[in-house]
Amino acid sequence: MVEVRLFAGLRKGRQKVYQMESASVKTVKDIMDALDIEVKEVNILLINGFHQKPETEVKDGDVVSLFPAVGGG
Amino acid sequence: MERYERNIPAISTEECEKLKTKHVAVIGCGGLGGYIIELLARIGVGKITVCDGDVFGVSNLNRQILCTEDDLGKSKALQAADRIMSVNSGVEVGCFDEFMTNENVSEIISGCDIVFDALDDISARKILAKACERYNVPYIYGAISGWAFQAAVCLPGSGLIEKLFPEHVEITDKSVLAFTPSMCASFQVSLGLKVLLGREVEPSRVYYVDLLFSETECIDF
């Protein structure tokens, strides 16, 4: 399983945490597609605490964290 | 010194004196900037330069502390300068009643010990961050959306702003609640104060605070 943690505004209409079958998602982008999250919405993407990109592959046991960009002042 | 007696011992008498020698720029005098200049003036920073080319509008009233119904149409930068002088006449004030651009950024941050990001635009943040790198000035990042904010200390050479805002990123949530800028500004000023005083900070650590779920994440870059 891959654990997916969503933060702040990405939780709107979604759960905080998802458990996904690793066989059904190859990359972080696949996870984002499954959750209807656009790449442009995310400015911090971590796998097991390390910065990665949407095209990075995921494996069983990974924890993926997605944070939305904030930019107002 | 009576003015600052409640600063002590949270900061020392010597540190209070040190602050009087410091020059800080606040770029943007809206949601974040209004609170940042208030806190800097009260804590006793020696010189504050403010910059904003905008005027107050009705939609600012939900969160911008410098904006009351009597201030609609007034310059944000001039209002900020007036507020600093009424809070603390001992503070020297510099005022740029114009938007920060590639052309004027050097003049605005010239001689500053740190710069506060109180902007609401990604491209302007990148202009400011590049100028701070060029002039070796620490940049205190802050950004808000809805219930959430990010804040960080960006030291020259970190490239943090470019990392946080790659080309593909867009801000989809433009909402801001009244308490979000005040919380973010306070956090930024606490970080900036530590940089000014030479206290320990974690540079390039982004503090991501979600006030809806009362959660804080620390993300190192």
C-alpha cells in the first residue's frame, strides 16, 4: 500500500489520508490523477519526507505528502 | 528605555539597542505588510522602509489592519508610514509609494539588514528574491491562502523561492480569512527578529501552518 497525505486546501472535498494499492499507481502523478488534483495546485511534494516530482515512481510502503501552493499576502 | 521594558528579558537590553541600529524593508503593505510594520515599529527596529503602489479597496476590509472604511482609495504605503510614525516616532521611515519592480528594487532594499516578503504575487516574489540574493540580504518569506500560511527564512544562495514556485505552480485559492495574515506576519516577524539579533534559525525550513486543522508541518529544503 501507498499512504497519501493531503494538506490544507487539498483536503477540501477529499480525505486527509488515503491508502492506495501500490499496484494501481505507478507514479505520484497517477495518485494525483486518481484524486483529481492538478499538478499546478501542488508546490511541495514529498515521498518519505524527501522532495520529489510528480513523475517519481512510488513503491509499496511509501508515504506521499502533497501540499498546495499558497501565495497571497 | 521604559518604552521597551516589556521586551526584556525576552530579548536583552543589548539586543534592544542592537535593533535600533537595524534597517528593515517591508515589501507590500496589505494583509501581511500591515501587521508586519505594526510589530516592527512596536518592538523597536530603527528604520523601516515600506513599499506598495496600491490603494485600499473595499475587498481589503476583511483582513488588512491598515484599512478602515475611512481609508478607501488611500495609498497603502503612505498609510503604513503614518502608522509607523504614530506607533513609534523613534523609528525612521522610508516610503516608496510605488510597486516594486526590477527597476526600483535595488533602491528599495539598499542598505537593508533584512527584507520582509508581504507580496501577493509569485513573479514579484521572484524579483525580490533575486535582488536579495544579489545584495546578500536575508529574505523573510510569508504567503497566505484561506486558512493556511507558509513562512521561512531564505538566506542568500538558498534559491528557496524558485524551489517553492516552479513555473507550473498556480495559486488556485485566492481567499484569505482575517486571522491568517496576522498569524503569518507574527511568525515572519519572529523569524526576522532572530535573524537581526543573530539568534539561531533554521534557514530554508518552510513552516506550513493549517489553521483549519490546527496543524503545523516543518519542511526542509
